[in-house]
Amino acid sequence: MPENKVDKKRLNLLVKIIESGRTDEKSISSITTREMIDICKDKNEIADLLDLQEAVKNNKLIPYLVEKK
């Protein structure tokens, strides 16, 4: 079985979002572009947040958090 690791960058982003008060799928999915700019430090993090929203929408949070090889 291949070794999988948690993508710490994406996990840290999820922690940041939870700490900002968004603690359920609906509130994560409804983050606006303006809020993304306030939450994220760079365009790569904004891209990760968009991926997170897609993962939440498709019930794929765990695969989102697993490091891509």
C-alpha cells in the first residue's frame, strides 16, 4: 500500500478557515472572493481555497487533504 501523507499546507488553510468562524460545509462553500482575499496570503492559497470549496461540494475533503504525488 502506498504511503500517503497529509498536505500540511492545505491542512493549515483549513485550520485558518475554521478559526475564522467557518465551521461547516455551507459556510466554507459560501466564502466570497473578497473574503478569500482577506483570508489568503497569496494566489496559490486562493487556488487551494477554491479546491477546498470544490472538495466540500463533492464530499471529497479527505482526498483534498492527502498530499498529491
